[in-house]
Amino acid sequence: MPNLSPWETLSRTLALDRSPWMQVFEDDIRLPDGRIVEGYLRLETPGYVMIVPVRSDSHIGLVRSYKRGVDGIDIQPPAGILETGEDPLEAAKRELKEELGCHADSWYELGEVVLNGNYYAGNAHFFLATGCQQIAEPDSGDLEEQEVIWLPFDETRRSWSEGGFRQVGAVAALGLAFREIEKIGLK
């Protein structure tokens, strides 16, 4: 494989600040061949966690709600923004309780990804939570109305493989969770 070089950031200017939700920067960068690109955009949003919760009956917990990014009703595993300095696993436990009212017996870290390879857009931390049990009523405090649904593993996997999930985080988290579920022998 060829030896590739990173780009060099020469300057960064804040173009749009909607903290804590989003910041857009314009970077002037130098490419490895020496060319200068002015105003290359970098989008920064807070990191978030997404949890694939599984009950002992192999049902997967999902949240159905309106999502502005897809401009429609969509379905995804529970998720939420990391608070400043918050450990991703602790955030995942908090979000599982807030959005589904659940506690999990076991937790598996599935990985962390950058949301957009060209513009950044933040990090997503994915977790599998097994042995989920209802301990409280959901209270997400989110802007949208939401409905918690529990779908059988096979139905969730079929919907995933047929393109039934439209958000990249949900697609990635579920795919990683399906692999981990099979690896640990839950399915």
C-alpha cells in the first residue's frame, strides 16, 4: 500500500456557532502535494451513544419518533448526546434508563465511529445491552414524541437487512450488535 500523508490545517475560522448543538468551521488546508484549499468545511456536533438493548426473550428495544434529519417518522435504537466529560458507558446506561426505563445485566462495547469521513460531524459510541428489564417509565425529555417498541430479533434483523433503518448510526449499531449477539451465543 502507498504511504499516504495527512492534510495540514493552516487556519480555522468559526463560521457558524449553534452551541451546544453544532459548530461549523472553515479550514484552510494544505494538501500533501502542496496545494492550498481555502474554506474547507468541518462540522462538529456533540458525540453520542447508541444502545442496542436486548431482553431475555430476544426482543430488541427500539424508539419510534420523528427525526428532523430524515424529515419523517423513523425507528432506531435508543441514543443520546454525551454530556461534557461523561464516560460513554455511563452515558449509555443513563440513556437506556431515560429512553426505555430499563436496566441491563450485561454491557458490550461495540465500537466508536466518526460520523462523516470528510467533514467529521462527531463520534458515535455503540453498545449492546443484554438482559434488559423495565425498572421505570421512560422519560427521555426529548423534543419529540416517542414510542418504545420491542421487536423480535429475527424481525429486527430482517428489517435491517431490507433497508428498514435510515440513519447511519442505527444501521451501524445494529449490524455490530447482530455480530456480537451471534458471537456470545444469544441467538
